[in-house]
Amino acid sequence: MRTIVADRLSSGPVAAILALAGVAAGVLVGHGGLDTVVGCGIPSDSHPSRTAADWITNADHVVVATPTAEQDTNRRNFAKGAIQYRTDRAVTFRTDKLLWSSPRPRQQIGKDFDMVSAGWNVYRDNGKRTKRTTAAAPRLEPGHTYLLALRWTSGQWAVLGEGAAVPFDRHTAGQGEWCGRTLSKDDVARGERFSRKDDHSLEKAVHGQDEQAVIRELERANTESRARGR
């Protein structure tokens, strides 16, 4: 299982550096990935999310956004076991920049928007809170900035999948929070050297670059899509 997990996660530069650090190892517990920052698991995307073509096909908007507030939500109590209760987080984002929108979005994006993200495990014996993570993706934490491909589904905003949430601190793709850890430019550069050569994800195409690189990739995918539709 550990070899499979590491291979799956090493497809992109950000994932590769955590796999090298041993963060990818662990026990898979289902579609939510792993429940602690010890590992991020194998993702199961709601919609294809890796390439620029995936983004323009499935997303309503692509934004640069910064979490500005969070609060616990969806508390689940457990009568037995080490974990006393588990929560998600209701995260409020500021829309820093709208990079792309579908010609027919399911919902318009505002200056602020909310999303539910991975929360906390709280342990019974000492009340300690530990981070829960979403499979192979950022936790989406205040103090960081993200590149997000958003889809309006079931009355709320959600990212398409693990490939649709990219660390974007200081307007640099791949730099920032991922899987509960903060990665530097040097970390990302190291991950790039070890990531798979056949990775054609948007994350890899724009890593280390700013918004203009993202816009170029989305426009190229849109042009190619139109050409195929002729």
C-alpha cells in the first residue's frame, strides 16, 4: 500500500516532495483520504481536475482566493475509541482575482465565498486537536493563498478534486500550504525533479509561475476545445 500511495502522489511536484518526506505513507481510510497530516491518501475526485481542459470543462470559475476566517462545523461525536469527536471547517474566502469563468456558470462568484473543508480530530484522553486532511490536496488554511477551480454543486461551492486546489502563496503556483504543511520554493523545485515526466497537470504546467501563466493555459485549452468542436 505504501508503494502505491507514493507512486500516485508523486505525479505532481508538490505531491512528490511530500512523498519523498514520507508524508504519503499511511493507511487509506476511504474517499476522504487520511484523517491526519501524517498522510494524504489516494484521492477520489468528484470531477476530472488535473488538466487545464478538465478545469474549463467542469468548473464554473477559476479564482485566486485567500481564506479569511474559519469555524468548526459538522461535529460528529464518538462514544468509544481514542477520538472523542471530529469536525469539518466552514472556511470563508476572499476572492483575490477571478481568472476564468464558464460562459454559463451555475452560480456567480462573489467578492467572498464559503466552502467546507477538512477540520479536526479531538482526542478523548487529553483534548488534543490534530489536523484532518483532504486526500492529496491543501487543507485550505487562513494565512495562505490558493488557486482554485470551483464548481457549484448541491447548493455550495466545492473544488473539482485534488488537482483543482493549488498552493499559491505570493502568487506562485506550488508554493504554500499543502496537506497541512507549508512548502517553500526550494521544496517545490525539489519535488519538480522527482515528479513523473508524464504528468500533464495544470499544476505542473504552471508551477513556480503566476496568474498570467494560469490564464494562458486556460485560454490554450479553451482554443483547443473550440477547434475540436468545429
